[in-house]
Amino acid sequence: MAETALAALQKVKDPEIDSISIVDLGMVEILEAEVREVTVKLLPTFMGCPALDIIRKNVEAELRKAGVFERIEVQFIHHPPWTSDRVTEKGRKQLKEFGIGPPPKRISETGEWHVECPFCGSAYTTMDNLFGPTACRSILYCKACRNPFEAMKPVSTMM
Amino acid sequence: MSKPERKLIDEINPALTSLLYQLADDDFILAYRGSEWLGLAPHIEEDVAFSSISQDTMGHAAMFYQLLQDFGEGDVDHLAHGRKSSERKNAVLLEMVNGPGHYLSTAQYDWAFAVIRNYFYIQSKKIRMDSLKNSSYQPLAEVAVKVNMELYYHLLHWKTWFVQLMEAGGEARSRMEAAVKKTLADFGGVLSLGPLAKEMGEQGLIEEEEILKQRWFLMMKPIFESVNLTVSEADFAMKNGNGRKGEHTADLDAALSTLSEVYSADPAASW
């Protein structure tokens, strides 16, 4: 049952980045699947994200499609907080495929972070705007291949 | 590392709801004022940044309203849209208009006021969230951890504007100084925890008002010094009323009538 449920969740993509599933984004905190019941507890990435309701509906729809659950419960919880290091290795690759730099793994003590260009891999990039088209992204520019690109903002409880 | 024993609060009480209303109403109305700047910010990158910050802030308000809903205070949408100004607990500074005119036609908004109001407020909010991480009300402590991570970027943003415009000299400097004066005249309201501040401290919901105020000074002092600005505690006032007591200006009434127009048309509708 748990495998069926997980497979269904893998089909739920981020509505604004359709190459990555909510599982690989690290949003699924709790998945309890029993014979006919399933409970999913999700962590929102950013609180004001307007995609949250869409994600909830899509999760319910995919679980219903699986055809084995009669009772489906989907909740958003705040604890533990979502942090950008929850994105899986597979998820990091999928972000790159979409042209979005994965969140930097390390943030130095001075608060500096470095992002590699998702197109050419160069570290010779600059920040254009910390804030991007969605709450979780920033806008950057690659000085090596001269492409503008977006990257996921790092968020950590250390901030 | 052992933390001092703290008694957890697990049921509704007036100090707790008062604190939640302040946190929710503060973020809600400032996010609304921020949204009025959409399309009017000084340049396009700022338009993206400011609207993103306002969206985050509205998300924070929604979380605080959710905590109130969990206590049976009413539905989140009603708490946000359906309450009269006299029921609101936000600081008056945060409801004040962005400047003369209307965002649809004749807006002559004051960017200096936007920078100062947001920077000073966000720093105060950051200090509150840091304190709330140890709140005796666990669900609030969890929300504070989440809010805090997003605030890091907001603070960085407004601090950058503040320092650059303060150091620019000329008209920028004089307009910034005027905005500082205007902001401080009502900043006492932002730093106030209202009539139940003492109870909040006693219950361990949040630290005492005075401690938080001193911490704000401590954080801002090096920045003020770096731009050669003198701010003293005597400057903090509540010139236009004490919002924590439900005292508000006509600015709030006008804002509420605009922002609740769609909600009020059919409160039962599902959007």
C-alpha cells in the first residue's frame, strides 16, 4: 500500500516546475498508507506559495486514481520546517533539466552562497535578484555562457 | 545544552489570542500595503522582489490566522476580511497609506517611507520570531521557525535599500530622514505588545516588551551609526493611536473596504 501511495505521489509535480515531483522536492514528511486509508502530511516550501492548494488537490486526485484508497487525507504541517537540503539528488538533477539551479548545499558563515549555472555548470555566476518569479526562486546570470537563469533559494533553520 | 524548564500552554487564553491577533493583523495589513506598490516600484527588479516579499508576508498572516481558527476564533477568510477596523490589533504605522493618490490612477507613493517602514518593522518582526521560537505555545513556536527562515531574505533586502539611500546624499537623504521621522512617530505602536503584554511574558508566550525593544536597538545601532543617523528611544511614539487597543485611522477603514470588496460580495463563495 505504501508503495502504491508513493508511486502516486511521484506523479504529483510542482505546478510551477513540472520536471520535479513533490517527493523529490522533499515536501512529503509523513505517508501512512493502510488497507483502504491513506494520510499524507506535506511541508510547504514557502508559506505564501499559491501553488499549495493546487498541490493538495493534485495529491488527492493521484491517490484516488490509484483506486485502492477509500479515505484520503492530505494536510500541510509546519513542523519540521521545509529546508532546501530536503531536495533529493534526483530532484537536483530534475531542477537542472528544467533550467533551474538546485539550491546551494552549503552556505558560508558570512551568508554567502554559490550557485552553478544549470546550463554550462560554471560557478562564474552573479545574482541579479534574490527574489524571482516564485517565492522559492532567485534570478541569476551566468557570465561564462551568458545565460540568465533561475535557482532555488537556499533556506535553512540556521538563518 | 539544557533549556530551562518551561510550562507549555495548551489552551486558549486572552493573552495568547491577543498576541496572535497582533502578529496576524500586522502582517496582513502591511502585505496589503505592499501589494498596492505592484507596478509602481522604482524599477522592475524591485517590483518582483517587493511583490514576492508581500506574498510571503501574506502567507505569514494566513498562518497566524490559522492558529486563531484552530482555537475557534472563526474562519481564516473571515478573520482576514470580515473584521471591522475597531476589532483589528495591528500597529497604526502599518496601516498608513503609501502616499497621496490611489494605486489605480494618481499614485504619488513615497518610496522612502516604504523602505523605512518595512525595514524597521521587519527587524522588529525578526526579533519577535527569534523570541517566539521558545514560546510556551508550541504551535506558535513551530510557525516562528518557518517564518524566520523567510525573514532572512526580507531583512537583507530592506537593509540594502536603507543603507544605499541613506548614503546617497541629496534629495534621497533628506527624504529618508523625513520618512524616519514619520515612522518613529508611530513606531511605539509596532514595539508594543498591547494591554496584555505582562501576561504574555508571565506565561512565557514571548519575552517582555522592554527586552525586545532593547534588542531592536542593539541590532539597529551599528547600522544607524554606519549611516550617521541618530535615533533615540524618546522618538518612539504612537502619534496616530494605539492599534493594539483597536484605535485606528481612516486609512485602515479605506483599506478594509477595498480589500474586502470581493469577499463581502458573497462571504460563502468558494474561490
